[in-house]
Amino acid sequence: MTVLDQIVERTRERLRGEPIEVEDVRRAAMERSAQRKSFAFRDAITRDAVNVIAEIKAASPSAGEIVSNPEVESIAADYARGGAAAISIVTEPEFFKGSIEWITRAKSAGLPVVMKDFVVEPSQIMRGIAAGADAILLLASLLDGRRILEFTTLLEAYGCDALVEVHDQSELARAVEGGARIIGVNNRDLRDFHVDLATSERLGALMPADAIRVAESGIRTRADVDRLRGAGFNAFLVGESLLRQNDRAAAVHGLVNG
């Protein structure tokens, strides 16, 4: 069993133990949608600029502890001050030590927020929207084209975006089948944690011409950003290398402005 398999198994177990009041969550999601600009994430990452999606996460299976009990509001404010286009929040609680409550806290910085988790059920999407997420990550490694379309349609009904993540050509085919508008390429294979920026270059060349392209993982320098911009990518999701900096605002500024 791979680490990804373990995470998904534990996620399903946790969801079985956390029943939700469907009407309450739906009402909260509708209230959140009425308060925010529709498709704000999409707009933020398609500017004619270096669009950095700066990530907040406490830990990961590959890196171990990154930031213990992160001060989410403070980090989000640093990212905004540095010129980030959006903020990514890793909410998975067991392997990444995250929390869905961080979404609401990160919104204080005034940037669109994308929720990153291992989404296998519509209830996770509804909870994310209710917490204030402007977009939610969908993993093509876990979902077929029909399910991607179903989840994307649910998100768009609330004015939210789906960031559909792929790692290889077969997953890209599922994303395209599911009508993905925003496609992220994770340069880190979640099965063995190997990182290679060439993954983005290879898969980016196979994407539909109108796809919004997001490169994820392994991006540390402005040279990395320039390399991936040259491959047609619109946005760059960066986490661990920013979180480990003493001056996070300056680190974001360096990626954005060179």
C-alpha cells in the first residue's frame, strides 16, 4: 500500500465517522457564495503576471514537520504583502496536520483561497465551500472523468473553481474527459515523492489550448518560474520553500519580481 493509498483509506474512515447536517452545510455554502466574487481564483491566476499560489501546510509525508501549529493569519498576510495571487491551504488533518478551519483564517489576507485535500466525497466539497474556499483541488489519481465532471459542476454552482491535479498522461486524459478548466501538474509523484519539473513541461504540451495551467511542487527559484512560464504555465504553486524562509514576504516577492 502506497502512502497515497493510506491517506485515502484514512480519509474515507474519517468521513464515515463525521456525518454532516446536509441542509446546514448547504445553507452555509450558499451564504459564503453570496459574500464573495464568483470564480475569484480563476481570475487571480490568469493575470498577465507571475501568479504565485503560496501554500500553508504544517507537515507532509515527504518532508515531515514544516511549520508546527502555523500562525495562518500572519503567514497569509506575509504572502499577500509579497505579491502572491492566491493562497493554498492543505487541510488534511492526519498526514499533513492541516485543518479546514485554516481556510476561514487565511481569507483575512484578502486573497482567493484554494483548499487542498484528498477529495473523494461531495461532502468534503460542501464543507470547503462553507468554510470559504474559492477553489478546491481534485486529484485525477482518485477520480475518473465522470466524477471530476460531477464535482466540478457542483463547485461551479457555488461560483467556485476546481483545480484538477494530474501526474501523468492517463490522469491528464481523465481531467480533460471531466471538462477541467484549470489543470495542475504536480511535479512530485505522490507514490514515491520523486520531483521533476520536466513533468510539467511534458504534460503541459499535451493540454488543451484553452486550459489554465498550474505548475505544482519543486519550484524554488525565479529560474524555475521562468522555465515553466516558457512552457505556457499561468500559475505556480509553491509551499515548502516559502514556509521555511525567515522573511516569507520577501521570498514571494523574489519569485514574483525576480
